[in-house]
Amino acid sequence: MNVEAPTITRTVTRLEANGWVKRVQGKDKRENLIVMTDDAKARFEEIKRTMEQFEEECLSDFTYDEKKKLLHTLLHKLSTE
């Protein structure tokens, strides 16, 4: 993924401070699991619905083939970065 460990740590710390995730002790002391909080799960579903509505509005004038081509292009772009 080309992301430095300190960047991930800062991001997780920020998500934890905002109540999105919590750290849970893993099987041994070297392992920490990052899990979504119950509040975050509920908020995530709401955000997901909002994003899906926004996506539908943005792509409403696209044909099926245009949507398919756009998705293919975006996935290709993401996979090459």
C-alpha cells in the first residue's frame, strides 16, 4: 500500500480520538486489533447511504456503458498507484 507505519499510527490515533475505532489487545502483546466502535458502525451506515445517494445523483446522466467504463478506469488508476 506504500503507507509508512507512522502515518498509519497517526491515522489510527486520530480515528480513536474521534470515537471511530478502538484498539483491542490481540493474542499476544505485540498484536493490537483495530475495531470499529458501535457508534462508528451506526454512523458508517448513515454515511454510506448518503454517499450512495450522492453517487446516484452524480452518475444519473451516465449510460450503463459509461458507468462501466468509468469504474474500469478508476479501478485501473487505483491499481497502478
